[in-house]
Amino acid sequence: MTQYDKKALDAYWLPFTSNRSFKKSPTILASAKGAYYYTDDGKKLFDCLSGLWCCPLGHGHPKIAEAVSNQAKKLDYSTAFSAANPDAIELAGRIAAVAPIGMDKVFFTNSGSEAVDTALKIALGYHRIRGEGQRFRMIGRERGYHGVGFGGMSVGGMVANRKMFPTGMLPGVDHLPHTHNPSEMAFSKGQPKWGGHLANELEKLVALHDASTIAAVIVEPVQGSTGVLVPPIGYLERLREICTAHGILLIFDEIITGFGRMGHYFGAQRFNVTPDMITFAKGVTNGVIPMGGVIVNNNIYETFMGVQTPEYAPEFFHGYTYSGHPMASAVGNTTFKIMEEEDLISQVQKLEPILEKAMHSLKVESSVTDIRNIGLAAAVDLKSIAGKPGLRGSTIFKRAIEKGLLIRLVGDTVAVGPPFISTQQEIEDMVAILLQIIEEVPAA
Ligand code: PXG
């Protein structure tokens, strides 16, 4: 590793990272091209998670670089309040055109966390305008990840992200059980056959709290951050039915599943279930300039437009300095064009069975306890070292870098979501190397 100024390195507090061990031996990604990163000491790493699920077109795409440069010269910033820029308008139109039918309105944010908090606020506002302001409860799900804002954290279901902040939780939030039950579904390919009935747990929460107090249910169609937990057959359909029956809004958090990773623009289309709102981020700009947002159905939007305030007053007191940022919007439009020109959604459909076959070949390793996959996303659960959960995973992460892979470890679960531009050979090589590493770092 290059020697970095110690004070400068000490100054940097990394997110979601063991800063103490990082600073002893920092991994520095110095440049990237296509599906590979290059470290400052010259290692070439296959980008197994497309950045953090956000760079599906690979790095350094010349058309994106050109769009950034042109936009910086043309319009580098424009206010989003009471004015718009042409690229934000174009991008809203493009997103609405590929979103599920009836979901034609787009509110821009800068990150997934902001998208989630925005969607929760829209849900509260929607009910209040309709005279049902007593609907204040949000229902999330165990093992859900909805970002790190106070709203997203409250509906999220990861204890490590929640336990320090009990006083910061939204009031009245409850959680559905997660759907991962290895004794019923281990090594499922695609959607597990078992578990659709778990959606009925929502009926129990409705019976407990009464529907009249519940504003919205928020779930990731596939739970990404906690290890690619794929929805059982019938599960999302049943959640939709229950929400509709009780006037509860259904929000799909598609920050990972949106923009092609499921072989469709959105998971909603892959699973053929239409929510009331979709949150997005990451892939919308190929991760190059931060952007997120909420796609809203027409009924919700029209409800806001019917609010009893004078026509010259804003309908929704919410937004960000950088909502619809022209740089991000220009990159978003270029990302869309590349997806179409390079036919990348079809590419995901072609690569899905290749990734599935390769990942499920890891079953030969006796310490692999589960493998899951859907679209261009997969995960492998590994037996932990006794009494030290996460140690095997962090050792595997480091060993993978030595062997040319940048993988994502969540505890002792390896997650992969390769770029859409990956070749069959690259996917097969990735898994072959992963197998070697898993064997070299045993659980006992
Ligand atoms: N919702 C979902 C479903 C996400 O996956 C967020 C919200 C928050 O987005 P921001 O842009 O605020 O980070 C996310 C983010 C991983 C990983 O390794 C996943 C995320 C972020 C970092 C790592 O799975 N997802």
C-alpha cells in the first residue's frame, strides 16, 4: 500500500467499517475501469457487487464521463424549488415510462435513505390530507434495510443499526417477520416455494393495531443488505391484497432491485405486484453522481394536488437542495440510454441462469449452509467460526482481495451482484475463486 499521510488517514472516519482494523491495513481503491477496480498497490479486483450494488454498467463508461463533463459546462447546478432543469424533467419522464402502470410521478432525492424517509412522509401526508391523520403507524420487516435516516432506521430490521438509537425511533412502528427459514428453503433457486403464508402475519398486525392506525407497509421485494433474501412464491402478492383490503399503502424499497438487477426495470414487474410507491437510488445514475427518489402512484399525487391550500402554496413541504440535481439528472438520462443501447436488461436475463448455476455449485463445500439467488444477485451463508461470528467472513474478505475479488461480506454471508456487463467467464471465474477461498478459510 502507498504510504498515506497519517494525520489525513486518521482524520477519515469510514462508514459501516471497522476503522480500527482498516487503519492498520487500509484497502485503497485508486481507479476503476469496466468491471474492475485497481488498488493503489496495483491489484486488479473484479467488482463482485457492482460497487455497493450501484454500478451495473461498470466503471468509467466513456458516455457517462462525457455527460458529466458536458453538463458541468452547461448547467452545473440549478435550484429545485420553484424551478426545474431540462435533464430532471427528461429523467422523470424516462422513469415514469418504465415504472409500473399508474405510477407516473417522480420525486427526486440524493440517496436511498432520503428516498425512504421521503416515501414515509408522503404516506403520512397522504392519509392526513384524506382526513385519516390517525394512520401514523409504519410496518417494516425483520432483516429489512431502509437506510440510516431516523425513518428508515425505525422501519429497518437490523439490530446493530437500531440498538444505539432507541429514543430516535418513529412512534408506533411494528415489524413483519422475515421470510428466511433454512430448514424449509435452503438452497432454493429463485423464489422459495415455502413461506408465502408468512404474509398473513400482516393480518395479525392489522388485528392488533387496527387498520385505521396503519399508514404504510414498507418492504424490499428482495432483502438485499441482509443477504439476498428472496420472497417466497405468493408472499408479495398476499401483502398487496392485505394492504389493499385495509387502505394501507404498500411501499417497495427498490434501491437494490430497481433499474434492472431483477431482469426487469423494477422488482415490482419481475414479481408482478404493483405497490403504491417505489423508492430508488444507486443504479439510476450508475452510482456516478448520487441520486435517489420515490415513484408515486397517480392517486397519491392527485391527493396532494387536491390539498386545501391556495394554489400558489407548495402542496408538500419537503425537498432537498440537490433534488433533481442537473449533474445527476444528466448522468441518469445517459445511464438510461446506455441500458437501452447495450440491451442490458436482456443481458441480466441471460446472465441470471449462469450466476445461479455457478453459485449453487458452491454447495459442494460442506461449510456452506445456504445459497440464494434471483436476477443478478446471490448470496452464500457460511458456517461461522465457533463463538466468533463474522471472523470467518472478514478473513475471507481480505483473502479475496489477495486473489483479485472485491466481495461483500455481511457477517459470514457472502453477497454478490456482478455488473450487467460481466461475461459468463468472469462470473464462473469469480465463483471458482470464491470456492478456493472458502476452502482455505475453514470454520474450524
Ligand atoms: N434501502 C435499501 C433497500 C438499500 O439497499 C438504502 C435503502 C439506503 O441507501 P443509501 O443511498 O442511503 O445508502 C439501501 C442501501 C450492501 C449495502 O452491502 C447495501 C446498501 C448500502 C451499502 C451497502 O448490501 N443499501
